[in-house]
Amino acid sequence: MIVETDRLRDLLVEFFELAPETALGDIVQERIAEWDSLAMVQLIVEIQNVFGVGFDVEEIEQLASYSQIRQALNRKGVKVSQ
Amino acid sequence: MSYLEQEQQKALRPLGTHAGREGRGHLDAVISRLPESARPAVMEAFGKAPTWAKVRRANAALEGADANLQGPEVVVHLLASFNLEPIEAALRLGLACIPCRPQMQVAPLNTIEQHLLDQCSGVYREHNLATVVLWRIEELLPEALLPYSSGGADAAKERMESLWQRIETACCAYREMGKSPLVVATFPAPQQMSGLMLNSQLVGGALNAVAELNCRLRELAASVTGLHIMDWNWWATREGAAAFDPMMEQMARQPLSLQGALSLGLFVARHVRPFLAPRRKVLVLDADNTLWGGILGEDGLWNVKLGHEFPGRIFLRIQREARELKNQGVLLALVSKSDEAEVRQAFRELPDMVLRWEDFASRRVNFNHKYESLRAMAEELGLGIDSFAVLDDSDHEREQIRMFHPEVLVINQRSDPLHMLQALQSTDAFDAYSLTGEDRARHGEYQLREARSGRGHGANLEEFLHALRLEATVERVEEGNEQRVLQMLSKTNQFNLTTRRHRLEEVKALMEKPGSIGLTLRLADKFGDQGIVGVLLTVPDEGHRLRIDSYLVSCRALGRGVEECLWAELVKQALKDGVQGIVGEYIPTAKNALAEKFYNKLGFVQLEQTPSVTRYLMEPLKPVDPPSWLARKDEQ
């Protein structure tokens, strides 16, 4: 079996201190209590610094789940898994 | 690339790159004070690509370290006109680097006056070490950023005066009612501002408001005891745009990038530290390649670099900074491994010398180990060695001092003169809010020092030399290294038994004699390869003997066992060749007193002595063990 490393998933798991087996579909703002507006601010800094990208205002309003963040990164040409 | 991406690119630069290499130097000094177990995590957090996760890990590593090494528990209140909450972890990390266990209290956005005027606020509690205030005109005087929409010059002046009244009232009230000191930031010039040119002309504009407020703050601090200035405006100028993040400002009412927040944490820590740690009392200076460029004993008095041309002007500036510190009440001390008469002459005769021999409260110019000299100086001055800070270009000397006296602060990390100058300028070793402020030093630092003092004691010279991971490569003199051999023959003065300045043809002729042995020694240590630092040339003499023609070791490699290692190798090869004995000569010069007793030390017998030469003999030869700390790279 090939195990995919997923840098975005790792980042989110570490950032919110999630259980490692958390399903990707569960990494959503409304299901994570710690994901408040303060965490959101820090999370954006984290993603920008780790992946070396900058988000525009419109994009920042659409970063409320693993899949949304992944899509936003993909649009910028960033591959999150290898 | 969008504007925001450009901003982001700037923000991704490592901390301190825009401020030059010295920014990093200060950080190294800060980290060196932390418990060893926490250093890697802290270095990572302050490194090239900081993230909140790294900041969190660094905080955890510090909290997990030995409690005795974490430093005293310290309460600091932070008040700001903007939202500190999102960057709290970065500020906490900075404070922990004092080092201390910070109990940081962050007040809600823009409640500065409420706290300073309310005696029930935490800032008035007994154990508050200090209250730090950060403010910006963006929040307190926003109209100044839009002068053409905010009435004329009179309205601007009125607003400015009313803001100043509030500031003055709050600061004075706090100092009258409270016990702990108040550290107020200067206002930084606004980062984002339109109409730059018009604003630059206006008396009632933002830039002038910043200058005026800062000027008044300084005047106020001069007249109110316990009120101190933290020049945040200076910090913002130096850190530049990378320290700020316009998106954060909009999203979180907090203007700083993560890099900026980390740097600000260290900056705040630096301004709180004087309430905990006494300033260092003694600046110990090396001479060669520290106060002037070059080596007095080798290059000669008139060839050392000191003056108004590059690079001599860097050394001139180092001397000026040292003199300034002296005038700020810091004692200067001179520790140099050179000839005292020569150093005195340099101070007396070099025209651009800023410092005088008399400027030094204590001097040790001799060939003793510097750690011994430091100990002797501490006794002489009646001061703890923990009040010493050292500037020395030699990696070896700095490492030795660090190992024998971990409580001594080593100011510079590298030997580059510009780095040394900048390290001296940026060190926090002599920080004080006023020149009588030393008394404020509290108990905490002493306890911390006691906890530390156990380490490093018991270190002996041999352990130190082992720790340097010295490696020697001994080779025959041959075409590939002849040039270096010649250079050493012409330059080396101090450890040079005969000071014979051979030319190339003479060296070749010596080495062509059947039975002659010529050796070079190349030295490397954990700091890098030092190149060839030792030369030993011998020629056959009557009665199956060898005569040592030249025996020299570069002064920067003395005390590492280079001369003994060469000797051991010579004996080994000579025995193989069936040599019976070895003749040595010592020819005294004005500079080589250091080597006078060397043959006695090796066990030679003195044959004869005249004023111009002393002759020695070793016969029969016995194998000698080379120094144990000097690994032979060529034999591995």
C-alpha cells in the first residue's frame, strides 16, 4: 500500500491537535471547537508561511475546511500531497 | 505577483536578514542563555520559516526544561492600542528568552487608560515586575492619517494636545499610585499611509505627530522616575515592512507579521530584562584583530590596520564604542597573548589609537591562558567573573572562555571584524535605563546564576582540548607546501627557535641533503581547517645526529600541542633512519622569549650558551607519545 503524505492534513492535525485518524471530511470549522476566529487568523499565517503563498481577501473568506483550503492551494499551483 | 503576495514574500525573509547579519548575532547570544534542552526548538521558532506550531513547540520546550534553569517567575503586563491576543504566544516566547518563566498578562484591545487609571487593575498588584505599553497613532490619532478630511491645522493641534494630556495623565497616575516601573513604547511611523508627500510637509500630519509625541514622551520619562522609554519606532524602522502584515491588521486588528511578533517579543524582553539582571560591569577586550587588524608581534607596529581607511576604520570604530562604554561606567580590561612592551608601544605610538593603556582598569598581556587571566582580573577588580563580557576574535579563545567560565558573556560569535563591531553595538550586556539603574537588579538572576555555576566547573585544559576535536596532519616538506613553509619562515616571530628567514632555494638545498627531515603540521578543529601552522626543518649533523635548523609554530595555534606533536613525529622518523641524537639551538630575538625554555621542557641537555645562541642535545633518542588530544588525521 502506498501511503500518501499530505502536508496540509499534517499541518491541520498538528495545529488543532486532532487525533491522527481524524477523517478529512471532519476537518471542518463547525466541527472543531478550537477553530474560532483567533485560530483562523493564526491558521492563515501558518498556511501562508508553510506553503509560501499569499491569500487575497476573497480567498480568506473560503478557507473553512480541509477541502476548501486544499482547493485554494491547488488554484495557486501548490500540491499538498506527494 | 499580487501586492499581497509581494508583502508575503517580504514576510518570508528570515528574521534579522534585513537588519544585517548582526541581528542574528544578538539572537545567538539570547539563545545561549537558555536551558540547553530548549535551544533547538527555540532556534527553530526564530529561524527562517517560523510557524505558530514551532512557536508553540518552543514554548513547550522552555516550560519543560529544568525549573532551575528557566529563570525566575515573572509577571509582566502588556497593554496596547491594538489586539495583542493573536500574537500572545510569540510575545511569551520572547519574554521566556530573558530567561524567565513569564506570567504574561495581555489586556484587551485599547484598554490602556482603563488599566493605568484603575487601581484595582492587575498592573497595580504587588508582584508585577513591569507594565509595558504599546501604542500607535493608527488607533489613537487616526485623523492624522487623513489630514485633509479632518479639519485644518488648528483642529489637528487640538487633537494632538488632547491626546498628549491623556497620555501624560495616565502615565503619571500610574507612577504615583503604582510601584512597578512603566515602560512605554515610542509611536512608530505609520506603515500604511496615503499622500506621503503632502503628509511629509504638514505640521499637523501623521509624521509630525509621531515625532512630536515621541519627543514629549522622552521628556516626560526624563522627569518621572520609574517611567522608561522603549523605542518601538526605532525597532519598526530597523525591522521594516517584513515585521508588519496588512492582512492581519484588517483581519485581527493586530498589525504584525509572525516574524514581527517574534522580534517584538525579544525587544520587549530586552526592555524588561534590566529589572531582573544586573548589567555587566567589565568589557574584556583582546588586542590583536580586535582593537586593530593584524598581529602586532608578526606584522609589526606599522603594519597593523587601524585608521580611517577600510578595514582599519572598523577597528577604529570598535575602539570608539569601547571608549563610549567606558564613559557609560563600564570597566575596560585588556587580555592579550602578546608581548607587553610591544602592546604598550602600540598604545603609545599608533597615531589613530583611540583607547589609551590607562583606559583599562586591568590588563593581562602575557602568554598565560586567558581563562586564568580572567580569573586573576576578577580577583584584582573585586568583581564576580559573571560581571564580565568578552570581545575576542579567536574562536579558540572564546570557546575556552565559554568552557571554563560559562558565566562570562561572550559578545561575538565570529571573528569577522564587522560582525564584532556590530555584536558590540547590539549586545544587551550593558543595557541600563539610567547609569544608576544597576541597583535595581533583583534576586532572581542570582538564583539562576547559582543553578548554572555547577556546570563548567571542573573543566580542565586537557578536556577542553579534547572538546575542540583537534586533528593534525603531518607531512614532509615538498613542492606543494613549500610556499606556505616560506611564508611561515618569514612571518613567525614568537614561537620560533632560530628565526632563520630562508629563501626558497635555501629550503630546497636543506631538504635535498640526504637524511634531512622536514615536517609540516596542518591543524583542523571543530571550527574548521587552520592550514599549516607548524614547521620543523632538520639537517644531518656529524655523529649520526640531526640538527634542528628551524622550529616554528604560528602564534594562533599555540597551546594546542602542535610543537609536541611535531617533536614526537620527528623522533619517530629519526629513529627509523638510525639517528642517534638531535641537536637544537635557541637563537634569542626581541620577540621569541616565549620559546626560550622549550628544549629544556622536552628534556634536552644544554651544551653551551653564548649571548647569540644556546645549544642543546638530546641523546639517545627515545620514542615520545604525541599529545592525546591531537588526533593524527594522516594515520587514521
